[in-house]
Amino acid sequence: MTASAQQQARRQQRIEELCAASLRAMTGDADLHYRGGRLYQGETRLPTHAPHLRIDPARDKFADCRAAADGMALRLLHSDAVLHRRLCPEDPVERLVFELLEQLRVETRVPDSMPGIAANLRQRFERWSRAFHQSGVTEGSIGLLLYTVAQMCWSRLHARPVLEETEDYIEGTRASLVAQLGTALAGLRRHRHDQAAYAEHALTIAHFVGERVRAERAAAESDDGDADQEEEATGAFALLLDFDEGEGDDNGIAAAASGRSKVFEDAALSYRVFTTRFDREVAAGSLVRHALLREYRERLDQATAEQAINLPRLARRLGSVLWEPRPSGWMSGEEEGRIDGRRLAQLVSSPTERRLFYREQVKLGTDCTVSLLIDCSGSMKHHILPVTMMAESLMRALEMIGASTELLGFTTGAWNGGRAYQAWLRGGRPRGPGRLNEICHMVFKDADRSWRRARTDIAALLKPDLFREGIDGEAVDWACERLLTRPEGRRILIVISDGCPADSATNLANDAYYLDNHLKEVVARRTREGQVEVLGLGVGLDLSPFYRRSLATDMSQALDTHLFDEIVDLVGGRRRR
């Protein structure tokens, strides 16, 4: 992940955080959030319903992103999704137009008390119109038709003139359409507050456009060049509009790739494990010779000293988000509070005495445990030195403010399935076996040991042959179960990874996204339960498709103050809800 890509990822995360906050404020729905550049309501992804709301946070201005969020908020507030789905036509072109017209309808429902939202949406539609025209797509007949219909409907609904720059260009097409769509256009404006009545006129326009597009395509089939141009027009108009699950945005940011697992869904989201006979949980220090551990420790100490990390500052920043008022005994001899019966005799002997009360003393402290779970898959060993230094720095700073910490890791016992895979082969290769490898969960430091006592075992992270494949979902579940045994009131799990769950044997015997979908299910379930806060820290990768609260980092650079500040913000809950 290059520095520029990392900056883009951070900018996108910040924009999504602000837009999600705006959406939640407008709708009152606390479950709205962005993940992987997409809007979610809880764990349900909400599609983008109109081409002018499809934005790229990496390139578009913040005003465009905010306008898209405003448009989605109005859609959630003023559109009956059940009625809309029932009326929506199946033909893709007709559906495109119908979706656009419904979005334009709800954008007329902006309250008079919110002129800023109306301005955001107007400016966004105008910018999209200019970009669409300047792309050259309107030079084709289908592109010109779609563009002109969009301009006419927007103009009629908002009682505003069409875009001035293209008014002359579309005038001929516009004049020919008015005669055929005049009644429907008037109906849009008249019934914009009644979704069902409005839909009748919107469907009329959608059917008309669909028939014209089909006729234009049929005429263009004899000329391959024209056919290609018309396909480009509908594509540029965002024809699919999130109707297809596999569609994604190419925004130049390294994001974790994920998709749907048919095997996982067919099993009613039930995760299977072929055998647990070879699974193990081990103390990581026992996997490395003592002499080699000392060498790793010396190497780690030298690298940490060169980084010159300001631990007291990091501890203060962590304290600012984790400290809470806690009772710390009682103070007597106070001039206000509860009467202290032991001092009543003083009142008799000295009637002017006022220090007869006691009150509870409150000090700042932490009632928190933080677990760091490191992905020990093969690709992570290239980043493991800076990752280990970062993890150690966080643990040391957390201990300075009184928080408990533990350091865990997960890998597999073998490459390509190992003994579990061989058992599956001997068993006749039954279909849908689930996880087909032997997992290895490693404890580098448990929560009851201080960093100083565990520092030698932590150096085992530098042993290269510990890194094999990664089965993240089970590891997150395991780490959460460990945290639930802790007495602290707040429990935080930070998963540090540079990729998606990967085990070649499991993927081949099930499908490519089986482990991905299990990880999503685990994180969603733990988030719903609310007993453990699960955070994702991506090493050169945006993990937001899996973790609602996540941060992308660049471990090829020095561990600077800015990186730790962003991690503190993530822990404090300011990075994604």
C-alpha cells in the first residue's frame, strides 16, 4: 500500500464517518453506517438508487459525498421500499428510469428549514449532468435520450430550468418528447407527495424510454460501431445500479475483496468444521528454542529503540479515551456531603465547626482489557517486525494507564489442509465439509502477565515458520471468548491482518468466499451482542468489508505519532460506528 493509497483510504474513512453521522442524525436510525464504501443498515447493504448519487470518495469532493448521503437519507425517510419493489419493472432500462424518478421525487421533500440539503442535491445533480455530457456519451442516440429524460424530469419536479450548458444541445430531443410525455411529466409534479400516484406516471415514462431504447438497439445491431456506442451510453448511465451483487467500485484503494458464499448460505449461515481432532492452542514461547528467542528479543529491542516511540504521550492519548471516573474510597472532614456520625461530638464541643461531613472520592481509572489478535498467515511475515513493535508499544502504553492486555495469534498447523484434509480424502470426500485444516491458536501474552514478564515470549512472533494460512472467523470467536472471562467492564479486540481469510484446502472443497462469509457472520454476531468491541487494523489493506470499525495502515513507513493517534481514535470509537 503506497503512501498516497493510504492517504486515500484514510480520507475515505473520514468522509464515510461524517456522512454516516449525517445519515443517522437525519433518519434517527443508529444502524446506518458505511463499510467498504457501501452504505449498510445493520448488516443489510442499501443500494444506490440513482446515477447522480454514485460517487467515488477517492476522487469526488466532500460536497458530492455529503449530497449522496443526503439523498439516501431522504430515500429512507420518504419512500416506501415495499411498495417501490412491488411496482418496479423488470426490464433493466425501465428499472433504471423508475429508480431515478423515485430518487428525484424524494429529493423534492427537503424541508424548508434545511436549505443546505436542497443546495447540496441541486449542485450534485448539476455536476453529474456536466460530467455525463462532457464524457461524450450524449453523442449517441440512447445517451442523448437518457440524459434528456433525466433533465426534463428533474426540471419539472424542482420547477427549475434544465442545465444551461446543455439546454441548446437537448432542445430538439426535448421538444419531440414533450408531446408524448407531457401528461406524465405534469403528473410527476402534481403527485410528488403521493408515492403510489406518482409511480403511475413514472412507469409511463419508464416504459416509453424502455421501448425507445430497445428500438434504437435493434436498429444499431446492423452497425457494430453504433451498437458499441449505445452500450457505452447505458453503461455510463450506471445501468446496473447495484442490481447485481458482484458489482463494485474501482476507487484505487486497496480493499479486502469479498463476496457471497453459496455453500455458506445453503447451510443457513451455519459454519462447519470437518474435524477438530488436530486443533491446538499453545503458548507461543514453547514453539521457539530459548536461544533463538533471545536473539529475536534483541533484534526487536534494537528496532524499537531506533523508532524512538513516545510511550508517555501514547499513554496519555489512550487514557483520554479509556479513563473513566471510578470510586476511590471516602474523604472525611469535608464541609459538605454526608454527615459523619463520628464527628458529631465535635459539633457539641465546637458549635462553629463545619467539617462534619464525608463524601466519596472519585479518581480517573480504566476498567478495560484490550486483546490484540495478529493474523499469522504467510503474507504477514513480511510486515511482522513493525507490527510487533506497534503491538508492544500499545500494550506498554495501555499498562501505564492500568488497562489489561493480551497478545494472541492465529495460523494453521499445516499448509494445504494437513491432517484434516487427509482425513477428508480418506472419508470419501463428502461435499461441503466446511473448514479443512488444523488450526493453531497461539498465546504470546495472556492478560494476567505484565509486558515485562512476557516480553521474551512476544519475540516468538518473529519466527518465520509460524506463518502459514489464516482462518479468521474462528480466531475472532476464540479471542472474544477469552475476553468474556475477564472481569473488566469494557473489552476490546483489535484484529491485525493484511488480507482476507485464506485456506486453500477449505476454499477448494467449499467455495472461494466460505471463510470470508463466516468471518462476517462472527463479527456481526459479536457486534450485536455488544459484550466485545471488535476492531479491524488493516496492514496495507482496508478491512472495512469485514469490520464496521476499521483503520487502514501502512507498515512500510516509520511508526509515527500520526499512526498511533489514528489507532487511539479507532479505540475511542471515532472511526466508524
